[in-house]
Amino acid sequence: MLVKNQTKWNLPELAQDWEYKQLGDMLLTVVDNRGKTPPLTDHGIKLIETKHLSNNALYPLEVSENNQKYVSQQTFDTWFRGHPQENDILFSTVGSNFPQRCLVPPNPYFCTGQNLVALRPNPKIIDPWYLLLALGHRTFLYQVDANTITTAQPSIRVKDLLECVIIYPPLHIQKHIASLYKAILNKIELNRRLNATLEEMARAIFKSWFVDFDPVHAKANGTAYPLDAATMALFPDRFEEVEGRMVPEGWRVFKLEQVLELNYGKSLRKKDRVAGHVPVYGSNGQIDWHNEHLVKGPGIVVGRKGSAGIVTWVHEDFYPIDTTFYVSSKKISSLSFLYYSLEKLDLPSLVSDSAVPGLNRNMAYMSPILIPSTSILDAFQNLIRTFNQRVDYNNHQSQTIADLRDTLLPKLISGQLRVTEAAEMVEEVT
């Protein structure tokens, strides 16, 4: 049976037992707090806005502390018409990044402001995870685009949004599709956690060798240290005073400008970016993708404007934009050593106090950096390389799974592909 919007939008025929149904018929309610911004406080309960939403993220994104807004408990209790609940779907109705969507996590304790609505699925007729996917399908987005009001900012009326139709398979098929989606997300999240553990292990080794000098202390005191004999032999067994500080014998203090160069990134406007697999980096990390790189990876990005002083390691070829510096080494064989050394320098403390905070490169260049022997640097780089190789593998697998997800899910929702077939493809990759 056809709903009126299928004919209106010339939507394709679906598989047997599948239908088009209006979004509004799938919901228990819509929490709509659009209108004026509520009274804000310096701390309290988070106010979720459109900037917290990304179609590539399952739940609302974290934003920097100075970019986060809050309301008081009294405002939370009395000002709003309602609050999101677990498995609601937040959907942006206004803005330059419209439309974006994400799922509300368990035990939510936040409120939503203007330009967002919370769609509450009726679990008896639609799976929330499936609905999250259906709202990103091209058939739905086509209708949203056709209903978009192009004034100062693109927007859609809630009434028009609820009249758009989604692809509606039987509930048991919805749940199978949702389960496959969860399995994909779980694998990507597992890889992310493994990478975080590996990175913390590498950071701990750097601190032990180059901050706490544990191998040197162990040799000086005749105590054991968990390191092979050949590598242990590279460390001295005593300290000496260099520029007013005690450092391992033979190690030297240099100015940062003597060991590396902070190169300016290059402007790459959003409209000039071409879809690809090259990560684009801004001052606070990856912001987009492009089809060409500016710098061969691995590399180091340092925030220049905005989130200035933030240090980010990049595993692959990348494109740093003009709000960043990227690092090239002058005399150090270990790029990983430079990365952790830059983290230790606390570069954000050197940021100028202006309308647009910026890292003072000349001041950064004056920062002291303690350099060990080349043989120790090489040993450290060889050890950290094993961590980086595993991280690279996990990242590659996650990207492959994500690409497969983006290919398979639209076909699953359209009924062009069986869930069992899609599950076999995902299992083959993982």
C-alpha cells in the first residue's frame, strides 16, 4: 500500500512486506524546545546543541570546555517543555550542518536547546537503532531537502519533518539490521579502546625513560628494570648537572628550534575538499576528509589558532590546514620522541591572550628539550614502532569496516541486500 508521499516524491518500490510510513506515525512524542536560548550558567547541567551532533558519531559529541554551555538545576526543572530520554533520536532542524542526528545514550542528564528536536520512537512498531539509520537514508534525506526552507539558515518545520516517510520493514527485520549495525560499531569501538591502551603504554614508556629516568636510576642503584640487557646498556649509570638541572650523563639540553621546525599548514576551504581517505586536521584534531595529502605521514600536528598548542599524532598521510603547524625534524631520528616531548612542554601555556588565541612560535622555539644519545632514541623508536604498527592496523580495519557499513546499510534498509549476506561480509573483514 502506498502512502501519499511515495507518489509525491516518486520513491522506489520496496520489497514484499516492506512499506513507506510517515515518521510521525512511528513516534510516541516529539520533545521540541526550539525558541529562545535558556538562561545559562558557568557550570551545571550540559546544554546539547547542534554542534554536539555528527552523523558519524553514535551519541552526542564532547566539545571543549570553553565551548560548552550549561544551565542551572532550576532552569533544567522548570524552563524546558521536556527532556530527551534513552533511545530518543536528536535531530537538528536548523543550521549550516543541518540535518544531523544521533542517539540519546543511557541515563542522559542533559537538556536540548533551540534547533534540536528529540524524536521518541514507539518501540512496539519501530526499533530505535533502525530508525536512526532510516533517518540517514537517501530516500528520507531527499524529502528533507525538498522541504528545507532556505532563508538565513537552512531549516525545516517540525510538521514537514514528521510528514516525511521512512522505509519500514517488518519489526523483526529492523532488529536484525540494528543488531548488525551495533556489531559494526562495537568492533570499531573495541579498536578505538585498544589504540587508546597502546598509546597510554607508549606514553608511560616515554615518561619512564625520559622524564623519571628510571633506567638510569636502576643502573646507578644496582636495581632491576624490565628492559633487555642490550637496551639497558645504552643508558648511563650516573647523572651530571647541565644548565642547572641534573640529567643523565651525556644527555644535552637544546632549544626546540634546534631540533625541529614548526611549518605552517595550508588553507583548505570546506567547499574545496574532495571526498577521499586523507584526513584533514585542524587545531583540535581531525575535522574532515580530502582526496590529496599535503604532508606524508606519520606526522605531528600542533594547534596554531583556536585550540592552540594541542599536539596530535597522525599515523597516515594528512592535510594540516592553516590553523595548524606541522612538525619536521632537524636532527632527531625518532618522531615519536618529538611527539611526546612536545606534549610534555605544555604548549597551550604559551598561547597569546587575544581575540583569537594563537601559539607564539618564537616562544615555543625557545623551550628547552632534553636529548639523549642517538642509540637510545633509535631504541625508543624501534620499541614504539611496534605500538604504532598495531594502531595502524586497527585504524585500517576500522576504516574498512566503516566503508563497508556505509555501503551495506543503505542496501539493507532498501531491502536490496539480506542481513545474512551483509553479516557474512562484515565477519570476513573482522
